Amino acid sequence: MLDGRYGGVLVNYLNQKQWQAGAHPESANEFRLADWNNRNTAGYKGTKIGDGVVITSGSLQVDGDGNVVSDTRKFASNTTPVKWESYAKAFYGSDIANLVDKTYLKLRELSITYAVPQRLLQRQKLFNSASVSLVGRNLWYWAKDKKARNIDLDQWTNSSTDLETPSVKSYGLNINLVF
């Protein structure tokens, strides 16, 4: 049995909380190392310079409805370093940075059955037919969005994942005897 979903978005709460706590695997990088190595350096401000711009001069004027009346602002690339922890919590720890596509495919169940041939069953008088099945559940999972591969998108119908108990792979053996 193969199943899946196409489209939709939700907030990967697990990723968000990992970023906010500094425990996300991708949070261990050269910026975090530099902050740690310079933690006792007086005046150290960090090494991470975020993408974006700063206003260097001018002003923005809007009317009471929010329409732009005049905009004389001049911009330059951001050059202000910050500590990685502050940047990661503010940027990667936000809802927007943790939106994921809910598209996924899952091999929910696979069953392989062997029916015992009648010629083998003729030697006994106890049952009329027999079969043996190997069954596997949750054997394969694929999420379109790589930021959603640490959660099971199948469990969520609302806009956030909360913390979850992951789906468990299971294997079984079924023996079917007809008397």
C-alpha cells in the first residue's frame, strides 16, 4: 500500500525548537565555533553577517492609509556582525524559516504471501488450506521538502507539527490456516 499527499504547508515545530535551543544539526558551524573561541574577548560582537540591507540616509513618509508619499531612503549591504546564537534564534527559529511543503510518499504496508500448495496439504487432515505472509509497515518514507524529512508529514492536518512520536517500522509474520 503506497500513500501520500501533494501540496500544502505547515511549520516544522521540531526544527524550529531545535534552532531556538541551538541543538539543530546544522547549527554547529564555523560561526558558532568562532563565537565559542572568542567568548571571553572584550568587545567581540560575532562573525555572522546576515543577508540584507541597512538604511544609510533618507526617510520614508506614508499617509494615514499606509500609502507611500515619499521615499528618499538610500541602502547599503549589511556589514554588522552578530553572534551566531542570536542570528539563528531570530532567523531560523521563526515560523517563516520553518515552513515546509507537506508533499510526501510513504510505503505504508507491503505483504508477501506464500500459499501452501494443496498437494502438500493432502497428507494431513487438520486444515483445508494454509498460507504464510511476511508483512512490513512504514518501510519507506520520502518528503519533497528536505526540511521535513525529520518528521512524519502523514500525522499532521493542521498548520504546525508540535512534537510528535514518529511512525515506527514494524515487521510481522501471519500464518493463515483454514479448518
